[in-house]
Amino acid sequence: MRPNLIVIAALSLAPLAAVSMLTGCEEKKPAAGSSTAPKADDHGHDHGPNGEHAAPKAGHGGPVIALGEQTIGSFSAKATRDQGQIVAGKDAPIDVTVTPAAGASAKAVAVRFWIGTQDAKGSVKAKAEIEDPKDPNRWHVHAEIPNPMPAGSKLWVEIEDDKGGTSVGSFDLKM
């Protein structure tokens, strides 16, 4: 009879413990008059003292290094990376503008980037996204840099077209 008493006590106290854990933390509301919502003119970058657009900062709109332009399959690809060192174990912000080559009608439906060797051994392939809908041909990703970084590493770009075909090209990282 004693083991049943222990089970009953445990089952009785479990809901009480659960309720006290749920009520232990309370969400704090912002003070009246303060707001974390963005202002109408706060749209992702700095402004000068008179509201004019400030000069862009490095990365994501700052200085870039042009990696070149080439034909990859039925596409013309122009690659850039944000200025800065390529460091093993970190990432590199990469942009590639992909447009149909002259006379081609294919459309890019997916673009993948990786840094390393063509076989991608030791690298992570990252699916790029269109960062700005106003620029639907510019694909962006933060490509992981392998650690250790293989000798002769390059930026590799794989373009998948709307017919299911893929083409691969590479760019020197200009380190």
C-alpha cells in the first residue's frame, strides 16, 4: 500500500510543478512611448544629417572585388565578393549576376555556390537566393570557406535552368 501512496503524491505534485515553471517568467512589455518598430525612414541603412543617404559601409553594399565574367552553360555570369580576407572556417559574401547568354531563352531557377575544388570535397554547397526583388538576376549567399582550405581553391557556381539542366563554372577568388 505504501508504493501506491508515493505514486499518488508524485502525480499530484507534477501539475503543480509544471504550472509554477510556466508562470515563473513573465514577458515584459515595452514602456509607453518607446517602440522597437522601425520608423518610416528606417529602411536598412544610415542617413546623413539632412536625411540624405549615407555612404555604404563595407559589405552588403560596400566595396566589392570583381571576380570576373564568363559564360556558364547558356548563361552569362558575373561574380563579385565583399572586400576582405578569405579566411578558412569563416564565410564570404558572394554575389553572382546570372543572365541568359545571347540567343538563349533558359531561365535560372537555382544557383549554388561553394568555395574549394570542383568536386566540392570538404566544402559546403550553398543555395543562393535573390536578395533584392528589384534585381532578380543577382543571386547572393554567404559561402562557407572550408577549413583547411584546399590549395587552388576557387569560387564554384552551379546554375540549374528551368529545363532541369545544370552547368558549372569557376572564378578565381582574387585573395
